[in-house]
Amino acid sequence: MKYLKWMYNDTSNQNDFKYNINGVTIADNWNPDAQFDQTGGFNFTNEENALRWISRGDTLYDVTIPDDGEIINVHNIKTPNGIFRTNKIILTNPRKISDELTLELYKKANMPEYTLFESLAYLALNGCINTCLTIIREQINLTNVRLAMNEYIGVKKRENQNTECYEKVLSILGEIENDLYICIPINKEPYIKKITNDNIINVTGQSGSGKTTYIKETYSNDNYLIIDTDDIFNETRYNNSTKINKELGTYFRTKYKTLPNLHENFDLIYQEIINYCQTYSNKTIIIDCAQFHEIKDISILKGTIIVIRTCIDECYQRCLNRWKSNNPNYSNEEFSKYKERKKSLYTWYKGTNTLLKKLNNLK
């Protein structure tokens, strides 16, 4: 078993005791038969429980016990077989807290679930965002997220800790727990809300969420007029578009000297599409658009809105796979640039969550 100990540089956080790094440190007080708080000696842990004790320092040491040293296993329900005490200790190989270090410790961790979730808060307060995200993706689900939240917020914060990272992780957990919101690691069923009785179905979601697939599988007959705003406003797709999307693309390019922008002029574009399609009164209009979150006046929405709530991790991976399929001769440099650009999905989805909140508040 590999033993470890957290400290602040060479000093214990318990009593400012300085250790003899790379040499033997001997306890002034040692009584292994005494009560827990009177035993004396030095506490240390092992790889399976090291994340729990990250709150005890910023530097991790390897621990060696001299041949004539004694060891006792301290009972603790949060970290069973994870607290040890000795009268003689040697500390070597100091390394500062980092994502790389804590990720390795997480791979070896074996703690109760609630202890791991408490450790998540300590990791966030130390700025280990990648380790936090790995734990969230691998350990947290809709069943245990409430427990995770309770353990996380129960940790006391100290001064000079990374509160920005702490709040970011807390927000991610909150989005998982909230039945309404899109979140990073877990898919949720489409959100559907009828706003008016008009024969209009508005479908939105992040890039890669599966909007187009959902529409094809649900509205695939001649009773529907399917409008894809990418086919209207993306120049390459407009050139290859047909039928209603070609009509609308030509209409906008003829009417406006400067083509309206979905990010800045969503309300105008939406109303123009609705007005133009009035001549197709015998069909239900389907509007496929990722930018519904750009709407400024939500009262202009008509019909039913459907928000595809695919998790952002899956959206991101789908985008990468689609790009590779569409660009079979890509270079590694090109793909790397695209991957970085699409990481913006991890910010953009919050706009759709704001839209979901507004929709949910509509009477």
C-alpha cells in the first residue's frame, strides 16, 4: 500500500508543526492505546482516500514508515481504512496540487459515494476543474445528484480559495438536478410547450442536439412545411437548398440589402418567415433553428416550441464526428482548430437554458 500525506509546504495545518523533509520526523507524544484525541503521532492516508484529505494542504508527499515505526489504523466512516497514524514518518517527493495529480488520485480512489462528493468541493476550491468534470461525468446521475449537491454545499470555504471554480461546478450540478435545464453530461427528454393554437412547430436545441433527425422522424410527410434557417442564411447551404428554404433564402436576399443576422435580428426573421408562409395555410410549419435563444420578445412565438435537450458532451462529440465525415481529407491542424471552436458549445447552451426558463414562466 502506498502511503501519502497532504501538507502546506513542509508544515502541518493542524498545529503548524514543521516536518523534517527527506528525513525521519519523530513524534513528541505517542500513546497508541490512548483515546483518539490523545494518541499523538502523525496522521497520513493512502492513494484510495487521498482526495478526501486534499483540504489539509497544498502539497502531497509520499510517506515511508521506518522499520521501527508503529502504525495504527484510525476508524473513520467517511474514509474506511483511509486514516493512519504513526510515531515516526519520512516524507519525500513533494508535488503541488494540480489537475494532473488529482486525476491520477481519482483513478485510484475507493471511497463512499458521499465522501467522493464532499471531495468534489475541495477539488473545486483548489481549481481542479478537469478532475471535477471527470467525477461529474463518471459518478453523478439524476438519482444521486441531490446527494452530491448536499455534500458539495456542506463544505466550508476558506479565504483565498478558488471560488470561481467552486461556483462553476455548483452551477453544473444545479443544471443536472434541475428538471428544466440542458446540462453537460446527461440527456433529458425534449421540452414541449404549446403557446398558441397556430399550426407552427418551433424546434430548437444546440448544434449537434439532433433537431434535424427529430424532425425527420416525427414530421416526415407532406402535411408539414419544413424550414431550416441554416439553409436560408448559410451561403453554401442556401446555394444547395431547394423548395421553401430556397424560396425564403431568395426572398431575404431580394428584400434586404444587408442579409439579416439570426443573432441580432432573430425577431424580424421569425416574423418574416411566419408571414411568408401564410400562403401555405394547408400545412403545419416546422421551423428548425438553433438560435431561438436570441429572441428578444418572446410574445411573438406562435404554435408549439420543442427544445431538444441533448447533453452538451454528446452535442460536442456529434459535431466533431459530423465535421470529420464532411471533411474526409482533413488535417490534424484543421481538426484541432475546429475542436477548439466548437468548445463554445459549453457556453452557448446557457442561452438555451435562459430561454427554457422564460418559456416555463409563460402562462
